[in-house]
Amino acid sequence: MLLLIGLVAGPASPAWAEGLRSAVVSLALWSDGSVFRSEANGAARVVADRYGHGGPVIVRANTRKSFAAGPRGMVQAMARAERGMDTAHDVLFLILSSHGAPQGIAEKGGRIAGLLAPEALGAILRHSAYRHKVLIVSACYAGIFTTLANDTTLVLTAADATHPSFGCEEGRTWTYFGDAFFNTALRQAGPLPERFEAAKALIRSREEAQGFDPSNPQIAGGAAVLPLLDGE
């Protein structure tokens, strides 16, 4: 399944006034249930509205018949997102939503099911021509993907490497992380790290109220990316 979402320009900032844009590739990796597809679509809209500034927005979802958002589909989607962009200066957002395990993020589509490990995702990211990347992983144990962080790759995850995240039940529009980060925090003004900390506080309060162990969302890397996003 491939969806192209209409773009809405976000508020201008000093850096964006110089012509920088973002491409958004948002992928639902688990075919069963609707929450991951819903979150992938909603997250793409919010990020594009805030950071896209006319850049491409591509959403793919694995289904019970198709493995459209598998590794090959990721590479194809990222390549499509390069068209018409200045990949040396613009920013790629790669958003993944699925179940997770201590070894990787879960993939299921058609007759294929498995786990995508950090090493495999790192190899996929290296296919991209974008120098500046933001990887957002909404899944249990997603903190294992902070190993991919560096100065030009900012990584944000729904949990640390040893804890689950919550809210992936059938019928939901967002996971706990997606609701707090995309649907709430990113709709408000302020630099991305500040917005991430606000989301963490919302998630911690919700988890404590329900007696859950904290998921401990993580942010790492991105020293060369954050000034572009925040216009500093």
C-alpha cells in the first residue's frame, strides 16, 4: 500500500527561509490491526506540517496481502523521497510504527514476518542520499536503535532498549508515544528536544496512572540536524 499525502506548509523559521525542506517517509510495519497504519498516517501529516515546507510525504503500510513496507519497500520509498530535493542540505524523516522486541522492530506483511535489527536498518539508511536524517521508531524496546545515532542522524524512540511501550491495541488511533509526541507535543511551539521532553512527561504520567513500568523514550545524536530543524 502506497499513499501520498497532501502537504501543508508549517510556520517559517530562519533556517527554513533559506530554502531547506524535509521529506517524510512514514511506514507501518505490522499488518494486523489498524493502530500502526493510523499512526503512520497521522505522524506523517504532523511532521510534514511542522517541518516539510513542501517536501514529499510518502506513507507505506504492510498489509495481509503485501510486504510493501519491508526493507525493499523502505529503500524504494526513500529513493522516491529524494526526487526534487537537495539531499546534501534537506532533511529526511523516517518514521517507523510497529510492535518491537529486544532484537528489533517487528515486520509482518503477506506471508513474511520477522524482526528488523538495528544493523539491518542501518544498512537501509545508508542507501539514502540524504546527509541529514531523523529516525523516529515507535515500538517496544525501540531504544536499541539509538546505536544508529550520530551527528547527522537524530534518533527518537518510544522506549529504551529494555522496556516495552504501550497503546498498540486494536482500534486505537495512536500509541501512547504517538499521541504524546506527534499528536500533542509537536503541535506546539518550541525546539524539538523540548517538545520531546514534554512528550516524555505526558507518557510517564499516563504510565504511572495505569501502574506500568516507565517506557523511557530516548533521544540521541543529531548535533548537525537539530539546528536545521529549529532554525538556529
